Amino acid sequence: MELLKDKYLFYDVDLRTPDLVKHLQFIIERVFDKGHWNDLKELVRFYSLDEIKYALQWARWFDVKTIYFVSAYFDIPLEKMRSYRQRQESPPLWI
């Protein structure tokens, strides 16, 4: 996967021997969090749609824009997304 050679996405990871199955959740989360449109397209070509949707539903943290994009693009109800539920349970503190 050419995507793993991009240093801007995986700057903090040793990618000499990546396990694309074992680290599926991490790879998908990182690409949706920090990737560009071309990175997303490559991800969809490599992993199945079901694998991507499952990983996105169980992602721990996304920013608000990413949550709404994922929900709309992949037709995932907001309430089924872990990152959305966590944001609802612990709103940001306003000082």
C-alpha cells in the first residue's frame, strides 16, 4: 500500500513491517483524521467498505467535521459512532 509510505500521515510509526490487518483500526483512523482526499480513495481501494465502516464506527476520536463527513458519506447514523457519543458524554469545558 503506497499510502503507508507517506511520512506526513505516519510520522510517528516504524513502517518497515506493517501488519495491514492487525493495525487496520489505527490506519483507517489516521487516514481519516490527517489524510487528504487521495489518501481516502486509496484506502477505499485497499480495504473493503464494511471494514472501513466498522473501523469508523469504533474510532475513539474525530473532530466534528470528520464525524459529520463520515456519517453523511458512509450513511452511518451519528448515534452509532463512538466518537460522536463520546463528544456528547463529555462536552468541552468553556472557561
